[in-house]
Amino acid sequence: MKALVKAPSKMTIQKATASYEKWLGEQIPLLPEDLERKHEAMRSSPFLFLRATYYRWTQLWPIVKKSLRNAKVVLSVGDLHVENFGTWRDAEGRLVWGINDFDEACPLPYTYDLIRLAASARLAISTGELAADPREADAAILAGYREGLEAGGRPFVLAERWRTLSRLAMAKLESPDKFWRKLETLPTVAANLVPESAIRALDGLLPAKGLAVRYVHRTAGAGSLGRQRFVALADWRGGNIAREAKAAAKSGFLWSHRGDVEPRAIYREILNKAVRCQDPFLSIKRRWIVRRLAPDCSRIELAELAQELEITSLLNAMGWETANIHLGSATAAALLVDVVSRPEGWLTAAVEEMLAEVQTDWESWKKPL
């Protein structure tokens, strides 16, 4: 597995955004109103700006030291950040926690995911969304990554271990009304306005044929705002069910770097090879990423985490889960040799270097038009 070649010269954040959205729009239909909402949200905080501008991160990546860019290449998450974690049910019905968004998956140095995850934690700390010492946050992520490698990986099955995470996840199940009310209040989209390929992908996840389905348009996340995202809502045997289809596209890393990685192949490969209890409903069908939505199958918000968990333990678990993903395409021994050979403070230095650029971009973006 080879890393992709170096990016072209740096643009302003405004030009980079326009260029990326043009490139993305050549692959999939984009929703102008959602893009405007995204552009406005990017002004609100550097943390949300980071989440919404993964394409820019890929452009900035070459500023880190060459030794980090030349690290062992693995199947990487790419757009990894502290809100890219959630819960789902595996084939045994067990509640599982881990990374739940692979939209930007791509072969990258293992250092890439660690630096971006730690950078997102730093920004969440700076905005008060996480309460931790920045350097301790870096150390917790890196320690968790090493521990995960040393253990050969282990999925986060909440019914058997990880009791603190389990308590958080179970709390959401005690009051599911808020989750369903939020979906039920979304405006209906006429079936003839939903792409036929999306309808077929959603139908394939429903538990029975011929259900009375209501389609709605959902906005969620930050980086994916602007993409088509449809949810099929139905009542099945006395309860609510929901299935989502989100438009899939090539990783934003391929916008700023020359290369061609087919999104369906890489998405399936990273899911199938990772040390992971699979979500049986999560898959990619043609140009749609489809999944089950439910109170026990959703992202865990930072505000909830901050109230429930010791933050360093959470960040340690995030580092471990990152190792679970990377072990799908590299041996623990190969990654450990590289990790332990790096000088003390390498992660902190790289994070601070990247965040200086992110801060400059955010200051430029939020200026009045």
C-alpha cells in the first residue's frame, strides 16, 4: 500500500473551499442551501471549522515533518475527530462503541489519523467542550493507540467491558422520545424527488416489503453538509424504524493529492478488515452509504461525554479504537516499532503546527464578507 503524492501549492481557504466544492459537485449532486448553512456554521468556532473543512486539512498535511508523512501507510479514517464515535448493535444484538464514519477513508500514514484526532481534541478543549489539559489529551490518545496495538486490538463491546462507556450509551436508551421526535418533525420529501437508487438502497435495509414509508431530508454533521441525505421512516410491528442513505463520494484527500481510490472498494475494505464488531446495517450500495438510525445506533455528542466520562479515559479509548482500524491493514509489530521509535513530543509538535494553520484559516473565514 503506497501513500499518495504531495499536494499542490496552498490556496486561500476561500479558494480551496470553492475548488473542493466544484470537484465534489462533479461527483454527486450538492444542495446549495445546506452548503450555505455549512459555510455559516464554519464561522462559529474553530472546532466546527475543523470538522467542516477536511479538504483543507488534506492540503495542509505536507507541512508536517517528512518523517511523519513517510510513516507506515494503513487504511485510515481520514476525517477522524472526537465526534466521529458512536454506538451500534452488532449481529448478536450487543451494544458496540467505536468510530462510526468512514466517508473519507483512504490509504494514509498511520500518523495522519492520530494527529487529526489529537488536533480535534485540542480545539474541543479550547472551546470548552472537553475539560482536559491539552498535552495530557495528546498523551492519552497516543497511550491508547499503543495499548490497542500491544493488545492486538479489541472491539469495544459494551455489554462485557468498558462500563463507563456502557452507562453513557444505555442512558440514551432510557429516553428515546427525543431521538424520534427530532426525526418525525423533519419535512416530508415526495418519493418522486428521492433518487431511485437511494430508494432501492433504503428498501434493502427495511425488515419487510411493502411498508408505508415516509421519506425525509436530514442534515447532520459538518463535513457532509451539502450532500444528499435521505431517511426512510416507518412503523414496524408497533415501533418506529429509520434507515438513512447518504451520498458517497471520493475522499477529499484525492482532491488535493493526485490519486484515484474508488470509494465503494475502500469503504468496504476498511470495514471488513478492521478489528471490529460489524454493524450489520452499515454498508455502501452504489453511491449511497446506508445505515440504521436508532437511539442505540447514533453518534455520542461531546456534551454528553463531558458530563459522563473522565475525559482522559475517553481519549485513551479513542486512541485504542484508532488502532483497531489500523490493524486491519498493518501488523501490530510493524506499527509498534514505528511508534516507539519516534521522539518524545512528536504528536504534540505536529498538532500545534497544524492547528496554527487551522487558526489562521478560521480567522480569515470568519471575517465579514
